[in-house]
Amino acid sequence: MASRTLDEIADLVRAKNAGPFWITLDIFLPTDEAYERVRTSDATDPRVIAELYRTAPEKVRVFPMPALKAIKISFPRPVTQGSFADRDMHSGQQHVLLAAVEVP
């Protein structure tokens, strides 16, 4: 199976505001096969997420939800929401880095 980006495999990759201290990324997959492919790939590995988002791997939380064919990933915001240094108050664009990850 050829490598594709997560965005090409998933129905939806999104980021959302998870409060003033956390960012959450959601991945929704179309099939059980796609779900397993992504769940077992580096795309959901805390070390890969930590490198993409410049946080510590031990702070990354990955929540597989097989019944929904979805994976939720949460990690601390680099700065508190709404602070002077906050460049994306609603975390609306944070999914872009994850969506570009190659999945074998």
C-alpha cells in the first residue's frame, strides 16, 4: 500500500479549542481498515506529535475511539489561550501539520 498523507486518508482532520491550556486534534476515518492503518502508524505516535508541535512526548495524550473510527490527540498549548503571545486563540489552524504527515 502506497504512502499517503493523513489528509488523503481521513474523512476529516481538525483542530479545536480544548480550553485555555490544551489543544485537541481529531482524526475521523472512513473505514475500520483506515482507522487501524492510522492508529498503528507514526502519525499517532506521541513522539511524532511532540516533534510536530514542539512539546514533550510525555505530555501528548492519544485517545483511540474504535467505535467512532476516530482518534483524539491532546497536548498542552505552548502559551495560555488569549495571552499576548497566543497566535491562534481558537486553535483552528493547528491541524495542518498533522494532516500533512505521511502514513505508510
